[in-house]
Amino acid sequence: MTKNPFLNALAAVFYVSLVSSAMFYGPKFEHRLAETNFGVLIPIVMLSLFVFSAATMGFIFFYQPLRLYFDGEKERAVGLFLKTLASFGVITAIILITVFLI
């Protein structure tokens, strides 16, 4: 990840968009899979996706701040994390407002 909070936030939005698109368009292939019994595989895949998503978002938000923190730049680390979080929040708010205005 970068030390640019806006780019980190955009990476998080891109990842969320990618996973959301897969979840949205996935059911369109349901007719091909309707005859297949996946049993316990569906909960395993969903839990694995959740764990992978948590790890990915953790990496995006925490990698550079933790490096800065352990390099002794504690204030800069906190600032980068908060700026990344704020940037992600602003981008999310813009998307949410856009969705409700359309």
C-alpha cells in the first residue's frame, strides 16, 4: 500500500466493488448450478470470503500505518490511518448520496 490515504481508500473501494459485483452478478448463473448440490461448500466459501475480505481490508488500512508506527513515526502513523479512514468514508458517502439521488 501507499502512504497516500486517498489511493488506499480507492483501493478499498475497488476491492469492495469487485466483491459486490461478484455477489450481485453471481445469481445470474444460478440456472446452471440449480441441479448441483453443494451442501456444506457454500458456508465454507462464504466464511472464506469473509476472512479474505477482512485480511485484505486490514492490509489496505493498516500496512503502512503499522510500518510507520514501528519505525518510530507514531503521529504520522495515526494520521495516515485516520486520513485513509476519512477518505474511505467520504468516498462511501458520495456513492451513497449518488445512489439515493438517482
